Amino acid sequence: METGMENTVETARETKHYDVVVVGGGLAGLTAAAILSHKGKKVALVERGNLGGRAVTLRIKDFAFNFGAHAIYGRDTSVLRTLKKEIGINIGWEDFEPNKAKYDIGDQLTDVPANIQGLFRTAVIKGTGKIKFTFEIFKTLLRLEKGHPHLSIAKWMEENHINEDVREMMLTLASSNFFTKEPEKIPSDVFFNYYQRLFTTNKPVAYIAGGWQALIDEFIRVIESSGGEIYMKTKVESVSADNDRVTGIQTNKANFAGKEFVFAIPPKELDKVFVGTKIEHSVKQYSNYEPSYVYVYDVGLRERIDVPYTYIYDKQNRIFITDISHYDRSCAPEGSQLLQAIAYIAQDDLKDKEKMEEYHAKIEALYDKHFSGWRDQLVVPRVSKRAAAQEIKWTMTQDPMPLYFPDYRNVFFTGDWCQGEGQLSELSFSSAYETSKLILQKD
Ligand SMILES: Cc1cc2nc3c(=O)[nH]c(=O)nc-3n(C[C@H](O)[C@H](O)[C@H](O)COP(=O)(O)OP(=O)(O)OC[C@H]3O[C@@H](n4cnc5c(N)ncnc54)[C@H](O)[C@@H]3O)c2cc1C
């Protein structure tokens, strides 16, 4: 492809030239870099640390701990499926088994209403509630329920006189899909948009075989085989601009010039990088936000503790445990087990040391209750006390960032803090896909 630009030779403060410079090597940056390089653009991907961002697979004592569940919701409608067709991203899937999923409702375990059998068998919702809940699902599917951007889901349910059992069920579902302890704050339009998509899927939850690393390796393969260049340990510090275009970025190692720029770094970082530019104030507007924090406590066990379930959701405490090794055997040595527990954290608890210790104790109590003997089998625990599952939490006072501001014609944004489809990593994939499309449409 004719770029009219050549990569220059290494000098003390070299300027490297590209068609597109992608900043940030998390899932969003990797997606954009893979699409654009596959479509013939000369791409540089610049990452301050290692590739993957929050999607990390960490190997400790032969166990592969994933930062997060690496579960993809609605894989048959995911952008990952489009990426397979369009750029050859190839990953294996381990589908979640709904019949092995249980809600812990205090004195008993009951089915998760993840499918129609589960809905009939579950005790979390009673006779008429089940019919009303099914009716709500149909209305959502038919887009008869759309919510309203000015109403939270709690307010919407109040105004629409939603039955108490149905309300409880909808909020419990939202808590686990949006990774939040405060599902009632989700804007109702976001809620219905999400479920409209999820209720139409045949594959509601699936794990990536080999964990996040398998996906990251695929992105790297596509980028490098298409001639894209990856720069790790390269931190972007500032940008330079000229009228309505950004012309370059400055890093701790080199300067990068480009025709187009994709920024896949969180708004708190963008805020520093865009100081003194025309979009300084626009970016600032989005930089003061609360993420959706979770407490992660995974354990690698010497021997499997066989139980008839692979997923337990403690409904009262909003904690879930997944037997990750049941789905993905590659994450634990033969005969051993890797369990993952995630607790959704309430915003007010974050600064309270005692409350945070309570999360730890509650997770251990849940392990004791359902995986009795786990302490004797423990080989290695892994704890993250404050992991940002989604960079911005859905509340009525937080808006996702747009994919561009009109002031700069060659600057785009992507990440799970941006406008897009789905939640969590799907927001990263979908915003990166849209961003790449906008750049490719310029040709
Ligand atoms: C505990 C946990 C569980 C999760 N579980 C799931 C799940 O089951 N399913 C799911 O779909 N998602 C899950 N997620 C969410 C998923 O991990 C994220 O949505 C996704 O990884 C976000 O990717 P991103 O590229 O948008 O952002 P990030 O991963 O934050 O990437 C941003 C990148 O920019 C880099 N960067 C920042 N500043 C600079 C700079 N100045 N210069 C250069 N580089 C810079 C960072 O180092 C980072 O690599 C989970 C997350 C966590 C933490």
C-alpha cells in the first residue's frame, strides 16, 4: 500500500511515521490495531506496559489466573464473531452450562433462570412472578420496553408498577451482567438495550479457551503478520496538534507521527496527555468518574473438590464463584482445580478498611460452604482487592465517552469507557470496531 511515508532510522529522539498510531495495548487498542493493519494500514501500537491491559493471564505455580472471568456474554452476537470472519481472529470457546449454575438464597441452592427450564425450576421467583417475568422478557425482545435515558432502572420499574419478584429478578440479573452491586442505578435505556441483545443469544455465556492470553496472542499474530509494529514499555506523555489535526505523540522513547490516531487509554490518562490542546476540556468532562470495582479472590487447589455445580451466586452478598477449571482445563494442572470468586463492591465501601476485610471473609465463608475442604487443598491464592471490571460504572450521572470530538478530525477514542454495544470487554471490542470503521471509511 502507498503510504507516502517511510519508517525512519533509529536516532536519539526519533520520529516514526505511520498511517495510524494506536495508543494503549488493552483489548480495545489490540482490536483496533489488528483490524487496521489487516486492512492494509501501516500501524504502530504503543503500550506503556505489557499487552492486554486489564485482560491479564498470570501463571503462578502452574495455575493460569485470569484477571477476571474471561467470560464473553452472547458470543454468537459478539464483535469477536465478526472479527473471526473479517480478520481471521480464531479462538476456542468453552460454553457455560446453565444446568450447573445455582443461586445460593441462604437456606437452599436453587436454579439460575438462565434458560426456560431454569426459570420453571428456580425458587427465586414464584408462580405468577415467573409468568410476569417471562412477559417482561418478551416485551424486551420485541423492543416494546425501551426504558428512558432520564430514568434509572429502579425508577422505571417503580413508575411501571413492576411486580416485586420480577423487580428482584431483573436487578439480580443486572448485578451479574453489569458487574455491579448497585444495579438499581443503571439507566433504564442502557438496561433494555443490553437485554434486548442478550435475550436473543443462544450462547449467553462462554469462556475463551486458554483465557485472555489466547485472545491477546491472536491479536498479536494478526497485527504482526500484517506488518503492524508493537512498542511495549512505551508511555505516551503528550500530543502535538496543528489546527484541526493531531500531528504526533511524544513518548518516553520516541516520537510517533501519523495520519490518524486511536487513543485506547482511559479518560484519566487522556486527561494528562491532552493538556494544552483544543479538546482538553472535552476530555476533562469524562475523566472524573467511578469505575465498577470488584474484589477478586481466586484459589488454585491441589485436588478437585467435586460438586454438582460450576457456578454459585450468593444472592444476598452479591458474590459469585466459578469453577473456571471445569470449563478451561488448560488453566490448572491435571486433577487440580482453579476456582474464581468475585464480589461486587459498593462504592462507599472502597475507603473502609473493615468493610473491605469483610468482603474477603465473606468470600472465604462462601468457599467453606460450597467447596468444603478447599483450605487443605490450597496451593496458591490470588487476590485483587480493587479491580476495575469496567472503567466507568453505569449510573445516571456518568456518560460513556464519544468515539471522537469534532475539534480534531483524525483522533478517535475506544475502550470500555466509550459508547458501544454490550458491557465489559464487549464495549472495548465494539467501540474499537466502530472506530476502525470510521477510519477505513475515509479511504
Ligand atoms: C476482575 C475483572 C473481571 C472481568 N471479567 C470480565 C468478564 O468476565 N468478561 C468481560 O467481557 N470482561 C471482563 N472484564 C473487563 C475486561 O477486562 C475489560 O473490559 C477490558 O479488558 C478493557 O480493555 P480496554 O482496552 O478497554 O482497557 P484497558 O485494559 O484498561 O487498556 C488500556 C491500556 O492503555 C494502557 N495505557 C494507559 N495509559 C497509557 C499511556 N499514557 N501510554 C501508553 N499506554 C497507556 C494501559 O497500560 C492499558 O494496557 C473484567 C475485568 C476485571 C478487572
